[in-house]
Amino acid sequence: MKNSFTFSVNQKSLRVSFFDEKTAHITFFPEGNVPQPLTAAGFCPDPDEISGTSVTEDESGGFFHINTGYIALDVGAGSLDVSYAARGVPLSREHGKSLEEYNVYRNIGGRTEIRETTDGIRSSSVGGDDVFVRTSSHAKMTVDFDESEALFGLGSHEEGHSSLRGNFYPLYQENMRIAIPVFVSSKGYAYIFNCASLMTFDARSGSRAEIYFDSVDALDYYFIAGDGFDDVCRELRRLWGETPLLPRWAFGYIQSKERYKTAEELLSVAAAYRRRGVPLDCIVQDWMYWRDGMWGDKHFDPDRYPDPKGMTDALHKQNIRLIISVWPNMTGNSPDRREFEDAGLLLGDGSVYDAFSEDGRAIYARQAFDGLFSYGIDGWWCDSTEPYDTVWRGENRLPPDESMALSVGEFKKYIDDGVINAYSLFHSKGIYEEQRRRTSAKRVINLTRSAFIGQHRYGTVVWSGDISASWETLRRQVHIMQNYVSCGMAYWNADIGAFFVRNKREWYRAGEFDDGTDDPGYRELYTRWMQFSVFTPMLRSHGADTPREIWCFGEPGTVFYDAIESAIRLRYSLVPYFYSVSAKVTFGGEMMLRPLALEFPDDERCLAHTEEYIFGHEFLVCPVTRPILYEAGGKQIPGGDKYAEIYLPRGGWYDFFTGEYYGGHRTVTVRLTIEHIPLFVRAGAVIPFSKVTRSTADIPDEPYDVAVYRGADGKFTLYEDSGDGYGYEAGEYAMTAIFYDDKTGHICESVTGKQKYKHELRYRFVN
């Protein structure tokens, strides 16, 4: 059965093909041979036929009508405008496509200028000549929206808007900005643009978005329709590949700061957590562990780290893992840089390696694994994976258009216009493939500051960049996270407490707490950030300006210390739950969390409650993003008890901490305390708990406690395996599907996989 249709008008052509019955592939190009668009993300090719589906085509009323049985497209015979519907329900309308050819140039022959910045050593090419490389095209299109439609996606952007509608998004890579050319709608569809160049998404009118593509060979994109957000995410996974499992320890607590300066200091921090009995699974070694003058070298300074293997062995004996920072740029006369220079695999700035080259990735990964991984290191922190910056300097932030022009212009000096957003993708690919080649015993985990579609295949977790400590920043993180994961990229986190805490001269050092952890106002902010982060994919403390270890916020028996420890211990009690939810990402293509409007698309009231979100399908998380005890500077806030208005979507909900039951589809008033944030569990939820231990590796082989929340039928799939390694790819796991019938109170288990991984389950009811 025919699976591809091409229409031409005024020397422009539109090809419509189908990946499957729910996903249309659209290519707009100059009339003639269909170009092969640059595919940085690794999309799966369209099949010649859609298995089991008949695609029909007819023409009437000035439109070509194409129908897969699930989605229907109307293509304007005179305009090539496209509208979409799914099972008779209109979804999206697009129009105004255009392509304009232009010449691509590259800067050649400049001299290298090196400077020291807050974000590390940077280099730029100064002077040189602009040399013609190829022809490409600028492109534009417009998409119209319905009034009740909620839109999410486009990555992780510092502005932290609660909605894409009404806002302008520049899609380029920069510290605090991650460009993902994907957006999803509460109506159950998504657009995925095959574009790795600069894009802009202008939805300031509210009713439409004008989308600009800076460098494409064709306007190439996918339209997905599905039965809700999870179904759309499954289509995304089928289109560009699966998300591998992270190791179980990645869902424990990770301690970091800028920076531990010696092996002795790092080990002393790990030992202090063990003495205090506060759970800890990983500690992070940030930058400048290398020898002076050898920025980015992938070897320890022998004076400060005399025995790297002994250091990691000492951590492993305590069931603590080690993540280490690596950088894509190298300066000085280090052996690593010399090897790249001799091979001609440095980009035009003379410092950043060519991650787009297979040979460049192979050399970089070999250096990292021989110089670091060989000592037993467990994970990577691929920092600065948007390796050029021009705006992280000076006292004042440039206007957005100037900032975009400078940043994008610097990338274009060294990288083809069409792939400037994809450096992190290829950098991550090299690390992942080398580790998979060397061992199956450790799963790849790569904490990285930039991302592009397809990068999820390489064990990456992104964070929101070097943000500054304020309540407004915390509020924005809640929105940023929801938009990022809505792109189908599961793993996101933020520096707990923000990276910059104090206010300095530069625009980006905009923290509001000059006394750091000595300020009760900062202690309160940090506590709320920790409580929020418990219900994010990764629980990781990090930052500059002030120390971050738990004892810096008080001692046992004091309010902030106890609240922080309680949050960490809550995370550990729920490790079986978090790990099972992450398995749904790998095996089911779902996300770990989602905005209310995507979980409850028929409830328009959810559109106004963007500071709440759903974790898994069971928890309603309500972060507290304002102080109730102290202002910055330690000034106490008067007024007694503080309250919050929480919207509960349809269904029944239990207060997690008190067990009180509430009917849904209404707003409730809850009293705020510093001990925890408001947290609700959906009626019908089935939640597994484990004993709180010092690390996820120490969870005992004893029954899990499973809480069943009465009031609705429920189901949950508990996932268990060895916790690390890739045996799961060969079926080395156990899945226990748990079904709860609320009318009878009956619970049924169905187990698949390896019995040796399965814990016994002990049920209790909440009502």
C-alpha cells in the first residue's frame, strides 16, 4: 500500500509519508529531487508500508485528504498548508511555509585568544577569513492553536515560563538554555522538527506560533498524534530510540559542590555522611582535579590525588559511587590537547575537540577511560557541552536578541550552521559507545549541561545550568522541568540551592544570600529546594559560594537539618517506586513526571496550576516557592501560620503525611510547615516502600511495604533487577504487576522475569 505522497505548487513540493498510523513525516522542499535532510537526532526511517494499515488518499474541495485510519491530513491543493485530525477530532493547523536559500561560511585562519572566565577557561578565534562552505536555506512556518490548548516543551530555558503560549523562545545552546525542537499539546499531539540549527518559536500572539529555522536543507518534521501524553511519548521513543536504564544508585542522594580540592577532602565528606547516618549514594568531583596549566586534561594531579584507585576503592567499600567532571575543551601543553592538535581534530578555536568526527570522539573517549575510568570511576559529568560562550561576562545582561546573535555567531565560527545545537548529542554518543564497548558491568550515566533530541539514548541526565539562588529561580525550575520532560527527554535536575548564592558584580551572579549558609533565609530556600528535588528524576546538591553538606545547615535537632534529612530519607524510602517509574521510561516510553494539563487534558482548571505536577501517575507534588519563616538576611517573617491553595484534579486524593482524604476537582487550603511540602497521593495508587538504608546498594532482602490507597481501582508494576549493568537487556529482571480491585479489596500479583530479583510484598491499606 502506498505510504508516500508528494504535492507541488509554484516550484515548491510537500512530501507526506508515515512512520506508522500515528506519526506523519512532512518534508517541504524546492520542487525536484527530495533532499536528504541532515538527521542529527537519529530518527528511524519511514517504512515503505505501514504494517496492517491502509493509507487512503482522495481530493475534494481544494484539498488532498490522506487518512491512516488514526490520523487524517488535509493538504491544500493550492497552498500546501496542512491541517491534522485524529479519529475525527481536529488537532492542528499550519500554514505559511517558506524556504530562502543562503550561503554558509566558516571562519578560517584566525589566531587563538584564551581567557579565564567564571565558566572556566575559554578560547576564541580572532581575525581570520570567512570561507564559503555550502548553500543552505532559512525556513519559516506558522502553527495555529485553539483557545483551550496548553503547550509544553522546547527544552530547558532560564526564563521559566509556565506556558509556551504568549512567549518567545530562542532555541540555541547556552549555559541555562537547552534547545529541544519539540513541543506537545494537551490535545494529544506533538511536533518534532528535524533541525539542529538555531530556531525561534514566537507565540506572543497566543493563538499561533511563527517558527523560524536558521539553516535547513528542507523543512523536515514529524507530527505525532496519540491517546494522551504517554501514547505520544511512546511514539517519540519508537521514532528516535529507547532510553536506557540508569543505575539504581542514580536515584539516591548525590552530594557535590564547586569543588572538592583534594582526595582527602572528598573522602572526609563521604565519611562524615556515613558517621551521621544520612543516606548518600554518590559524591561528585568537579573541575580542576588536573594539573595546573592543563585545563581539561583527563588525568589527576598526583600531588592532590596521589592514589586515584585507592580513593575510589575507599568510596566503594562504603557503597558510595564517584562521578567526575570532564570538559570538551583543552588548553596548555597537556598530553590530551597535543594528541588532538597532532591529529588535526580541534575545532577552529584551537581548544574544543571535534565531537562531530568519529575519530575525534574515539580519541576523546579513550583519553577519558584510560585516564579516569580505569580507576573505577562510576559516572561522567560532561560539563560545558555547549562549548562556546560570549555573554557570560560583564555586569549587565545583554538584551535577548543581542545575546542570541553573539552566542550563535560564536558557534558558527567553528561548527556548521545546520548542527550548532547538536554538539552535546555527539559528545554524549562518544562517551556512551566507549563505555558500552569496554564493559557491561556499569551502566552509563552522564550528567551534562546541554542536550539535543536523540541524546536520551546515551544515558544522559541534564541540569538547568549555573542558576542563582532566589525564590523566583526556584519557582522557575518547577516550570523548566515540566517543559523539558514534555519533550520526551526523561532525566532532568537542578543544582539544589542554586549554583550562585551570593550577589557579585557580574549579571549571572545574582544570588540573594550574601551570607550563604549562615543566613536562615538561605537555609529555608535550600530546604524547600531539597523537598522539591525529592520528586525530580535526580536528587543532587551542588553549587559555589557556600558549602552544601547537610551539617552546614545546622545539626541534628535543628529545624533545617532535620527537614533536609527527612527529605533525603523520604527519597530512600521510595527507591523501589522511583526505580520502577524509571523502568517505565525504558520499557514503556513514558516520562517520570508530567504537567497537570497533560495528565488531565479535559480539565481546563489544570491550565492555571502550573506550579503543581504529577510524578508517575500517583503523586501530586506541590513545591513551596515562597518563604514562610525568613527573608534574605535572616529577617524573620511575622504573621503566624502560613497556608497555600492547592488544586486537586478529578478523583480522590490523600494527604501523604496525614492520610486525610479529599475529593478532587476542587481547591483546598493546606497549612504550610517547614517539615515538608504539600504532597498528595491519588486514590487507587499502589506505592512500594523499602527500608531506609545508607545507600541503595544496602536495601535488605526483606519484604517491601506496599501502601494501597483505597477509593479507586489501581495498578502498579514493580521493577527489580541487580541495580547496575546491562543484564536487563537480556531479561535479567523481575516485573511484578500489582492489580487492586477497590470494590472487593482484592489484590492480585502477576510476576514475569527472574524470581531471584523479586522482593516479597507486604500490603497495607490507606483509607
